[in-house]
Amino acid sequence: MAGPGKPGPPRHSAEVIRLHGNRAKLSKAELEEREAAEVKAEPVRDVDPPKDLSPHARDCWRLHAPELERLGLLTRLDVGSFRLACECYAMAISSLEAMRYKRSDGENDGRRRGYEVVVKDNAHGGMLKKHPAFSTFNMAVNTYRAWCSDFGLTPSARVSLRPGAAAGAGQGAERDDDDGFDFGT
């Protein structure tokens, strides 16, 4: 199996395999063996956002942390990563605020909605250039999306998550078909 410094895809934990529906069709014994070899992390409950988070990062924390806690996807080992995800969210929002149309006095122009993605570069003869905050916005959004994917916060990452599903669900086990949808799980 692949691991750090080894070719191939990364090895998934037993919990991730259960959440994704055991597509590798590992036996119960193989899953138990893998689970026994894994480092366990205690899920956190009712964790407050760190005191020094920026206001927008705190909003992100309060928006996502309760659901991640409910699903058991936020552990003591993940809090630092989740904090960085929230700060990336805050950087993206701050960049958007910097790009809002401004009046001549520098305040947001309430009459105009949208963002100034291109600005005049007075230092170079008035040529147009990207707004300085645009690059920061792109970087923050891309980094935030990567973190969201790791935590199952995007639709594509959630499609295959099945919190609480048994390891053998869908393989002769009783299925929940009351919703009328079959997504191959």
C-alpha cells in the first residue's frame, strides 16, 4: 500500500472507507486490522472558536464546526487545520471587501454593487491592471476549497460521504430506500 514517500494513492483510514462505502471491498477483518493500526483522535464536542480568530474566520467556524462535530469529522488533531481553513475563508471575504466599488472618500459605494477587479495603475500612465486584492482572493479561495474538500464541506466531497454507515452497507446489508433515490451507494 502507498504511504508517505511511496508511489500510488494515499492509504485511506478505516473510517474514511466506511464513510465512502467500502468501495475497495475490504473484508471485515482487513478493516479491523487497518483500524487497529491507526492513530486514534478523540472527536471534539462544543469547541469554541479560538479567541484570536479574525471576525470572518469566527463566522466560518460557527457556520461549519457544529456539523463537523456532529459527523465526528472534527477531532483534536484537526482543529489546527480547521482554524487555517477558517482564516482562508476570512482572507477571501476581506479581499472581496477591498475590491468593492469605493466612492472618492474611500467608503463603499452603496449605489454600485459588485467588485473592482481591474483598476487604473496611475504609476504607469493609467494602464489597467488587476486589483491587488484579486490575487489574494484567488489564492484564499483555492486554499479554502482544498481545506473544504478535506473536511467534506463541498458538494463533490459530500456525495460519497455516508456518516454512520456500516462497513458492509450496500453489500447484502439492509438498505434505506425510503427516499426513492439510488446514487450507487
